[in-house]
Amino acid sequence: MRVRLSHPLRRAASPRKTAPLRGTAAAFAAAALTLTAVSGCGVAEAVETSSAGNELAGAKFVVGSKDFTENIVLGKIAVQVLKAHGAEVLDKTNLGGTVPNRESLEARAIDMYWDYSGTGWIEHLRNAEPIQDSAEQFKATATTDLAKNGIRWIGPTPLNNTYALAIRSEKAKELGVRTLSDVAKLAKTKPEEVTLCVETEFSTRDDGLPGLSKAYGMTIPKNRVSLLDAGVVYTETDKGRTCNFGEVFTTDGRVTALGLTVLEDDRRFFPVYNAAVTLREDTYKKYPALEKVLRPVVDKLDDATMRKLNERVDVEGEEPAKVSADWLGRQGFLGGKT
């Protein structure tokens, strides 16, 4: 089963909009009438409830997520951790792209979802240039979003799920490409070889193809760019028929599974995308234990860990809820069964 529909990044505009409900209680009640169970695949999940404490007893939260594998897994992690600490949680993961999640958060239809520092800085705060230092990027994003919009960021995770271009390894050797500057040179010397498979979102974002082309001085005709679903991008890049180069994400397990070569971003164009839980400041102040409950989990999520979790879903076909619960259990974050 493949559930990744678009990226994270972190991801931005989805054509699908939500109809925000005013107030957490209203969202909880309305969604409960229409949903019996929600998962990354839209089927009921059987994950046992565990107890790791009662810090959030009596609290009710609605947790959203974006609609690609990594963010769904992260959403499930939040759902399960909050429940393990006594909260009542409505699972609305796989809600849509960045826009539906952010709008739902601001409109109080959901209480939290995972976002990424680069997305916050460029998409939400409308800055044109990323900050290359990861710590400074996160600090600037979190501080500014809190001051301007009342949105708190609990993080960052060590994981950095940034964009990259990849190519099947044998083709990389044939063309002699190791870096994105090599691709830019190839676009001038052998333009017919520079064919791209990308998501629609990547084709329009400032931190996607338009900005990348400008930063590296590349001109790629539209007839050499194929717009595909994220999962198809990986398979078509591996096959090498539709395209030689594909847009990928650095924590995606399919990169390793398919034996793709990730090209070095030698001009450091792509922003840093460290994940964090985003929530309204009033929610954070009402439930200060959220920091204590979520922080240890956030700190454990590095690139290698996330890549393995993503691979279990996208390559091995496991359910996001099971994958997240297994990892949380091994780390001791769920306590004992109730």
C-alpha cells in the first residue's frame, strides 16, 4: 500500500480545501459524527491503547497531518503519544496538503500537526531566501510565527526532509553527474538528457523547480518536465523511461530501496526542513505538559530513523499506525498496556 500523495514539505498548496469548524469542541463533535476511524489509508486501525502517564488526562485534541507518508507517520506518532498520556484524541491525519492543515489549525478545526521549518519560513511567513544554518532557520521560523501568528513550534527534530534530485545510479555514471551543477552543465551540452519527473507542487514552488532553475542557471523546456504523483516520480525515475532525473525527499525510504543516486546540492539551494509539532499558543498555554510529553519523541526522530519508518510503509506496505506504534513502543514512549 502506498499512501504518499504529495510531499511534506513540508508541503504546500493542495487544491483541496477544508471547511473549518470554529472551536475544538465543535470540530471534535462534528468529526466524530462522520468518522468512525481515520488512518493514512482511510481504514480502521487496531492499535492498542497504552499508558505512559496522566499529564493530559481530560484534554481533547484533534490531530491533523499532511497527505504524504512521512507526515502521516508523524501524525500517528502524535496521536498515540497523546493518548498514552491520558488525552482523548480525534485522528484526522491525512487531511491534505500544507494549506488545508495550516488553515484548519488557524481556524481551530484541528489542534496540531507536524510542519517543517523551511515550509514555515517560505510558505507561511513568505520569505524569499532560506537560512542555511538549520538551528538559525528553525529559531527564525518559530520565533516569527509565534510573534506574528500565535503559532508555537515544538521542535526541531534532527531529521531534515529536504528536496533533492535523484537519478538511477547506472545513468549517473553514464552521464558523469554527481552534483546539481553537473545537471546544469548537461542541460546545455546534452539538453535531451535532462528530463525531469516532479510533483505539480514542486513545479511551482519558490523552493522547487522555478527557484532551482534560477539558482543553477538551468533552462528546462516544459516538454521535458513530467508532472506526476510523488510515488510515481520514484518508480519512473528508477525505470528511466519517462525521465532521467526525479524530485525526491532525503528521508524517503524508496531512495535506498530503488538504488537511486541523490545529487549533491552544491550551491545549497534547497532550504532546511526540520520537522516540528505546530499548535496554537493558547493550546500550548492551556496544556503546558505538551512540551514534556512531545519533546523526548521529537528529539529521537533523526534522518535514519525516519527513513526506516517511511520505508516500512512505502516499500514494505505496512500501515502507518502500526509502524509508528512499533517505534514508539521500542523507544519506551507508550508505557504499559491498559
